[in-house]
Amino acid sequence: MNSTKDQSNVSPVPGTWDEFLGVMKRLETVVGLTHRRRLANGNVPFRQSVRELIQADRSLSWLEQLYPFIDIRNAYAHNPALHPPALIPSLELINEAWALYERLHNPKKVLDRFKQDAKVVVIRPETKLMAVLKFINGKDFSQFPVVVDNKVVGLLTEKTISRWLAAAVTTKESTELSRTTINDIIRLQSIATDNYRVVGQKELADSVARLFVDVISLEAVIIVRDAQSQSGVCGIVTTWDVMNTGSVQ
């Protein structure tokens, strides 16, 4: 006999309507403040504020998660039949609402959400391709910011190497790996793609995550200490990082 409990039969832990309505009030307030600050509009209904914020800034598309919560609140307010004991919000539902509140009220910076487990390895244009290939053999590295005088000038990835090889074979260009430099790969206009962006370390995590939706060819976002000069690499965010953190809605 299997003694494992059937999780589907476990009743959710109940919360209270006071708790749910309290966090919804906080959400409505912070959404309203954000709406007025960004769009300079007067007071507008909760749902309309959410919709207009998303339209103005697609990095806030995750706010669509608020719609069901707004519907529940409105249903409770206008339908006495839902009042206790007929219906009680679960503690899980209330905690989800609190998480959305925190995400908007205290938005994380890019390095806060996308933790950097290891120092980013940067390379120079004159670095030999063979040296990079030997380095990545058996290691979990696939993106390398290319820097000159500490400033980002390119991004070497497995895809850029593959495109370079394909272009070289197609054009019958010499592909002697022992002499090939990183500059030989990233300089070719035929394979130059919009595969990276550079942002400062204070950039919001949601804005960075949204870039991977808006720029189809994006492979990585390089984080730097000085956004203006695009120098001082201190982190890198990849498509895998964004998907692993559930940052894109």
C-alpha cells in the first residue's frame, strides 16, 4: 500500500478576506503611484492603470498577473454571496499577491535577480580562437564579452563561431584555426548580428529580461559598472538565465 499522501486532496491553508483586501489595497496604491509618476495622469481605475502601464512599458507585462486578483476583489465587493463562510481566500493566494506587490514596490536590480556564480571571462580581439576553444573544452562557458581597453566591443558565442565557419566555407576563405583571432570572427559584416546588449549594473532586472523578448537575435546582456562608457564588465545574463528565473511573462 502506498503511504504517500495524494497532494491533490490536501486542502489549501485558509487566509482571511481582511488579509487579501489589505494587500490588494497596497497593490492598488503602488500601481496608482507608478502610473501617475510614469504617465502623469490623474486617478484612473485599478485595472485601467495596469493596462496603461503595460502599454507604456512592456517590461511591466508581468503585471497582467494582477487581473485575476482584481477580478476576485471586485467580485467580493459586489457579490455578498461570496462573503464568508461561502468563500475564503487561501493563504497561497494572499502570498502570491504579496509577491507581486514586492516586485513592483521594490523592483530588483539586474545583479540582484541574476546572481553571478563565477567571474565573467572576457577576451580581447587579438586572442587566438584556438586558445578560447581549449579554454571552453569541458567547461560551462559559451559567451565571452570582447573588450578593448576595458570597453565592450563584441560578444563571442558558439553561434558566432558557427556562423563564421559557415561563411568561411561558403566563401572558400582560409580557415586555419591556429592563426584565426577573435577579431577575424566578430568583424565579418556577413555574420555580424544584434546578439548582445550592454546595460549598467543598476538596470532593473525586469527591463533586462524584456530585452530577450523584444530582440529576437539577442544571446546575452552584458552588465557593466559604467553604463555610459560601456566599460567594466561585472556580469552577463543569458537566455537560459531569464528562463530559469521565470523572469519573462
